[in-house]
Amino acid sequence: MHSSRTFDIVLLGATGFTGGLTAQYLAATGGQLRWALAGRDRAKLEAVKAGLRCDGAQPPELISADMTDRASLEALASNTRVVISTVGPYLHRGEPLVAACASAGTDYVDLTGEPPFVARMIDRYHAQAVASGAKIVHACGFDSIPHDLGVLFTLRALERRVPGGSLIDLPVTIEGFVRTRGTISGGTWQSLLLIMSETSPFARPPDEPPLPGREVEPLRGRVRYRSDLGFWAVPMPTIDPEIVCRSARLLPRYGREFRYGHYLGLKRLPQVAGLMGGMGTLFALSKSATAREWLGRLRPPGTGPSEAQRAQGFFRVVFLGQAGDARVRCEVRGGDPGYGETAKMLGESALCLALDRERLPEHTGVITSAAAFGEVLIGRLSRAGILFEEEPYEQRGRA
């Protein structure tokens, strides 16, 4: 697809913290990839390029592009097969690039965890991207690759345990339990404040049209102690359940009735109380422009955890799945969730589109990672060191 275009991948946002890590990942793994770094400050791009260790791989070229200049974004999109964007907050800055890619038939991946942005892009550009053949895939970092593809992996395990190997006519319930340690970057902090300032902590995603003969709903969970897992399960108000449920709406293999619950796992009850109290306070403060400005200065854009801090990070997501009488337990785990592994997930998503396009599912439009990449990306991530594993269902104490 688009083999005549100059570049395989263009990364927009390499001068930021996560964008820089993504550039390093592509330099180390891209081989003879035809790629480029894009932005409006050439001196900063030159500095990023100079710091890359390509180890015999093709070094990136540099091109000019500005998120406020539609003409430059249209030229960028028409000259590459895949665009990576790490430029947020996406709700305020991301739409022109999505529009350019949907129009040009250019595949696109980003790191957004902003539900209002994703909903807007589906409404405005899904039909156009389907017509042009573009795959527009949001949330290709820790939001929401481990959860979306972890559910897909769990479905595959369930399929092996039901008669005929198909879940299409069965009710399916999957719950994901997340345990993680990591430090937030300035860019992620700014996006979090923006999301909180413009949404309610109790907001529900907009209802989508019903599916003929199928039902897909998130589980409305509550805080409870899970003795089988050894921790408290706290419902997570992130974009991840919305992404998983959209995958289920796009893919019939998720069953006749599909339910998904998404939880943070905490060992001690005081942690639960502290998290809930802290999030409530942060939501309240984010509504004030003065307080939001002060909070923003705590972690300025472009800053992030050190290499030593990232080395201490980890994530682990346990999935408990049931379809009819079949039950499975699966796990996805890796290192530093927000940055080291996020750069890996984003980079491998782009490489999947650039190098494996003919092996991917046929779905196009504004879609999820499960619909866009399927098990091809699970294979890539497994080879890159992110573990997808099925465990004995009775196993206890490892979550």
C-alpha cells in the first residue's frame, strides 16, 4: 500500500519525552526503514537525531511540519505510509493530523488516553478513513495496548476450550486487573489535567447504536476485596474499557453478549482510600484555571522519569475470562509502563503497519488495536519482550 511514498514512517513529536523514546526505539529496531522525524523546530530535531544510536540502521530524515499548519500536515500525510503522533494534549492539538491522514489514506497511531478526543475522531473521520483505506488507531501505548490485546489473547484461550472453537453464540465476560509501578511524565500530566477539567469523574461514554443480535457493555464494578487475587479491586475510570468494548462491537468473535470490567489492584485498604481521595481532590482542583496552572507547573511538558526510575517500573494485568462453562486466566506483563514499554508498543504498532500490512485484519477506519492489528501485533510485542501468557485458572497469589 502506497509503496511509492517517500517514507514508511514519520514520527511527529520526537522532541518531547515519549516521542524521543519512540525515536530511540525505531532507530534500534527499524532496520532499513525509510523514516523521518517531523516538527517545527529543526534545531531540536537535529539534536534528537544526533542522540540516536542507529547501529547500522537507516538514520531518519528531518521534515518540517506544524500541528497548526494544515498544509504542512497534508503534505506530511501524503508523503508517508504511516504517521506516529506523540503531540498532545490531543483534544486541543490532534484533530488536523487525523483529518489529513484520513483524507490521504495514511495509517496513523498515537498515544492518546483522552476519551472525548477518540469519540470525536470516530464521529468525524471514521467513514472517510474507511473510504480512503486508512487505519486510524488511537491509544497505542499503555493506554490501551496491554488491555485491548490482552482481552483478545484471553478470547483466543477461551476459544480453545469451547465446542467448535467459536464464541459467537456465547455470552462472554472478561475482567482485567492492573497492577503497576511507574512515574508520570509532564506531557501525560498535562493531558490528565485537561481530561479532568473537561469531563466529570462520573461521566459515562456515549451510547453507541445497538448491534444486531449482540450486546456489548462495560461491567459497572465496585470496590471489593478479591481473595482469589490477594488484593483490592478498584474500578479504573480510564479509556481502556471503552477501547475494549469498541473492539467487541467491531469483532463478532467477542461473543453474543460481551461484558468487560477494568480494575486497579491495590494490596492495602489505605491505598484504596488514598487513591480515591486523591483523585477526587484532583478532579475538583482541575476545574479551576488557577489551580490547574499551578498543578501543571509541578510536571512541565517535556520532563519525565529518569532511566533509573524507569528501570524500576513494571506492569502486570491479569485477565479472568468466562464463556459458558469455560474459564481461563491470562496475563500480560512488562517493564516500565508509561515510557519504556509505551515507546515499544507505539513503535511496534507503527512497524506492524509499515512492514506487516498485508497480514493484518482488513478493518479500516478509526478502529482499535485489536481490530487493526489482531494477533500479528501480539506476536511482535511478545518477541520484543512483553509477555502474553495463559496460566492455570486455579493459580493464586501472582497478580
